[in-house]
Amino acid sequence: MRALVDRSPAVLVAMALATQASAAIPAAPATPLACPAPQLGRYVVMGQGRKGVTPLAELAQERWLPNGRIEGVRFSRQGKLFVEQRYLASYAVMPGCWLAVQRADRSGLMPAQVALDGAGRPKVGIGTSAGVVFTSQYLPQPERPCNVSQLDGLVISQQQGFTFHSGSWQPNAVIQREQWQGGKVSGLAVSSYGGKRQQAPYTGSLNLEADCLGALREVDGLGGVYNYRVVLLASGAGYLYIQSDPGDLTVGYLAHQRP
């Protein structure tokens, strides 16, 4: 003889609530894996943020060395001020696959906290100076030379920055679709400057220097002239730039579109 099961409404509601409560209990966390050692090598760093009302941006290429040492070259913006400099930095391991990074600057130390990925490569960072909001991303930079032909073909980007207008920094956003051939570029930029849409074709040329660094100059169909410092990605994935014109502050990653 089978036992009778109580299917009354009150019992069904109680059973549903018990099921929901059981589902809400989180599973026990998995045992954390050992953190990998920081992976040595070259990295490109791109960051953006603010210090008070002043926008900040940075583009750097670093070499991570043994014993917690970093050597790099940095292009940075603080408002209208553009600075190019070589620097030394250090990193120290923190609990939970994080690093404490200290970079020397002409104004003192610039501390940051950096998260490592599963292979021990720096991935993202955040500035920890009081009064500064600043985040950055890291891209691996293979140990091989760069050449302008790496950019041949289609490159597309989207970026956000600031334009100094009427005494204050106004937000801007730009998307670009461009074609490269032999260090020359032609493209179309569609932008929003303080909410005002603008579209313009442009052309430019890249002067490539040692260690994948370069200078890019562009002229658009509206008569605007734009100057950038550039780091090519040795992998052929594209390039990163930071604007050096005082009235416009933009940093961006322009990605090569491969089949």
C-alpha cells in the first residue's frame, strides 16, 4: 500500500519556499589555486582617468625584469600638459594574485594595484593615489621588431576622451575606420564633441622609431591637424596612441581587422 502524499496548497507553498531557500545557498567556493609568478617580458600599458576635474591619460611600454624591477618609457597627459619620459618602477607580490606597483614620476611615486591573469601576466590596474581615479589595461608585447607593413589593411577603433572648450574639459567620443598601406593611412572619423556630431575624412603618416614606438600626424577634411605618440603591437594586432595636442586628450587602441 503506497503512502499518501499531502498535496494541499499550504504544503505545496512550503515545498516551493524550501526549494528556493536551498537554491539561494551558494555553493562552497572551490579551493583557490596557487598564484603564478609574475611573467617577465614586454607589455604595453594604456590608462585613463581624472585628478579632480583634470583628465589624465597614459601610454607606456614596459619591460618586466627579475627581482621586481620594471623599465619603461611613458607618454602621459595631465590636462594640457604632455610629458615623454623614461622611468624605473618596481612590483611586489600581494595575496590573491595581485601586485603592488610603484612607478617613479617627476612629481613623486605613482602607486597602483595590478591584477594578474591565470598565466601571471599583468592584466588590469588601478591607481591608488589619493584624489586620483585612474585605471589601465596591459597588452603583451612580443619580443620582436615592428614594421609599418604590419598595419597594412583595415583598422577600426572606438575611443573616448576630452576636448578643452569654453574654459573646461568637455567629453568627446570617436569611432574610426581606416586603411593603411606602407605607413600611410586614410580613413573616416565619426565623432561627438560635447554632444555635437561631426564626420570627416582624414589622411596621415606614421614615422616609426626603435622599439615599436612612433609618431603619427593626421590632417582631416575640415582642416584639423592631429598629433599622436604611438606604440605598435609587435603581434600585428594594431596600435595604441595618445594625443599630444594640448586642446584634445585622447588615448585609444586601434585594432587591425584580419580575416
